Amino acid sequence: MSPYVFSYQDLVLRTDTVAFEVAVWYSRSERRSYRARRPAGYDGTFGPHLRTLVVTLAYGGGMSERKILDLVQSAGIVISAGTMSNLLTEGRAAFETEARAVLKAGLGSTPYQHLDDTSTRVAGAGQYCQIVCNPLYTAYQTTPKKDRRTIIEVLRGGRPRAYRFDHEADRHLVFLGLSAAARAKLTAIPREQTLDEATLAQLLDGPALRLGPKQQEQVREALALAAYLADPDWPVVRTLVCDDAPQFRAITEELALCWIHEGRHFKKLTPYLPQHQAALADILTQFWDYYRDLLAYRERPTPADRLRLDASFDTLFGATTGYQALDERLALTLDKKPELLLVLEHPELPLHNNPAELGARLRVRKRDVSFGPRSPAGSAAWDTFMTLAATTRKLGLDFSAYLRDRFTHAGQIPPLADLISARASQLALVPC
């Protein structure tokens, strides 16, 4: 009789207290003692496996700090609430470096980037979490504002601010509507040079310019954008895939708007009359039929379909239904034709911004569970570890295994930035 084999999966959670005997040598000539190093990962009071579990549950599993404390204490670990907080926020310098490298590699891995934001609170004050991503990574950055200059700083990876006065700055100042008289005063700012924050502040506050606060902010924004576009050491994003918020415009060479977001504008309409309800239902049907045609075009783009879809866009969104609110909405969508139909020129572009919105949803869930970081250090930890957790997931790695590798200095998992670059080459995502 052949035996019947049963297979079970189990998880054992137990304490593992280890005592190390460390050799100590005394140098008579130097009159000092030398102590042998402990094994990698045992730098503090708690071992690498506990630290891995705590960070995994907090940032990979979305558990609150209080619940994690209850769990590890119930397992027999003697640890205070303050020490638990320190495990989640301190000693992250190496992880911050890797998260910054992830952003840089991710920005250079595709010609387009998804971008979105969601509100967050830091020490009770309202701020914003910016989410930048593509199929290979997701990066989180918390910022006090969400204006255009903030977006530029986010795309620069949060590095020290830099400014440059060149033709790109001239172009953007015209876009912002800075008067010719105010632009004429800018001769005091040296051209074709990269300036730091202190230098530009001194120039703007000098008697030669005499610009108002709004004009100074316009100059800062234009020069910050020019410095970003001229930076040879950082990847410049060619196309943003996002919603139609004003802060996302005029930064990149091209802008692709999200069709899902555009469709929500129509679904927000609340007609009362039956004929208006029928008109809206008909437009929504045509809207999603057209969207499916665009999806098919992305798979097999042809010049004939490109011309057909271009003309169909004008027919659909140039229509008049007699329902004023709907007609106004159609006209607004028609005005966005270049951004909504950029996919006809670049079929590789996605039609929606769902990856960034899904990334924002993870932050919202973390915020709902933990309310928000209580300090700038906590905010930086949230950004760093959520970036690494989301990126390892996209690369097909176990976040827990990644953390254990880093805490123990095993070196078995390559830098995530290298994996992103290699995967982008394999999938032909790197821009030509």
C-alpha cells in the first residue's frame, strides 16, 4: 500500500534571544582597547529578523504601529512603544540612498512617467504625497505644496534646488504671463549658469530687480524648470501621464491626459429630465466605445486608423445634444484633444493614470490606518519604505526577503536600480 502524503504550510512566530561573546584586545602602546565586531545586522538591541518583520508589517502590510507593537510583545519580545517607533524611522540612511537610486533609474527607464498626488498629514499639518511611477517602480515623496515648482522638485528627486536662466526660462516666463517690463529687469541675473538657492535669493532681493512676490515666484519657477531640463546628470521626463491639474502642465515636452479621469467628469453630471438622461447615456456609450477603439489602436496602430480616430474625436466631442451642462463638458474635452490623443502619435503610451492612482490608494490606506506620520523623520520613512515596498512588488521580489538581505548585509539581492535598468532593457522600455 502506497502512503498518502499530506502537505501543510505553517508559520512559526517565536523569540530568538542570542548572546554574543565578543573578543576584546588591549593595545599597550596606544593605551586603548579594541572590541571585535558583532555579526552583520546585530548593530542594536534587536536582530535583523525582528527589524525585517516590523518594517514589512508597517510598510508592506499596512499595519499600524500600535498593532505591530501588540503582536511582537505578545510573542515575547520586550520592547517599548518609543523603541518600536525608532525601528520604523531611524537607521534608514542606506534605504534612503537606494530609494533615491530607484527614482533615478525609474525616471530613465521609460520615456513617460505616471504622476498623481494625495493629501497626507505630517505632525497634524496638511501636506501632499506625490506618486511617480511606471511599470517597474513606484516612488513616494511628501511635499508641503503641490504647485508646479513642487512637481519640478519631485521630478528632480528632491535634490538641492537649482536655477538656470536660459531660453527655456524665457519661454516659461512668457507662458506664466510675466510682463515684458518685468522680464527686462532680469538682466541682473547671469545667463547660462546654474545658481543655488542662496545666490538666486540674493539676486531677487537686490535693488536691481524690484519684483513683487508673485513675480519673484514666477522667476523661481521658470529658472527651476530650466535647470531641470538642462541637468546632464539626471533623467529628464519627456511625457507625463496624469490628470488635467494645472501644476502638471508646461513641465514636460508632452502631456498625455488620463481617459478614465476624463470619463469621470461626464459621470458627475446629474441630469433630471429624461431626454437629458438619455443624451448623457448615449454620450457615455460612445465615449467608452471610442476608448476601446484607442486600446485596439495601441495594439495594432495603422495610419488609416489614426486618421479615422482623429476625425471621430471631433465628431463625438464636437456634438451638440441640447443638454447645456453636457454640451459644455463636451467642449471642454474637445479642447484637450492634443493631450488625449497623444497616443495616436505614441502608441506606447497608456491611456489612463491607474498605476499612479493605485499607488496613491496604498498611501491612503496607510494614512487611514496610521493617520499620518508624526514628524518629518516619520514622513521620510513612510516615503522611503513605501517606495521600496512598491518597487520590489513590481520587480517580483519579496519585500521581506529584500529587507532581510539589506539588514544582514548578505548582498544576495542586487541594487533595485540595477534591476530596474536591466528589466527596462529586456522589455524594450528604455527610450531610444
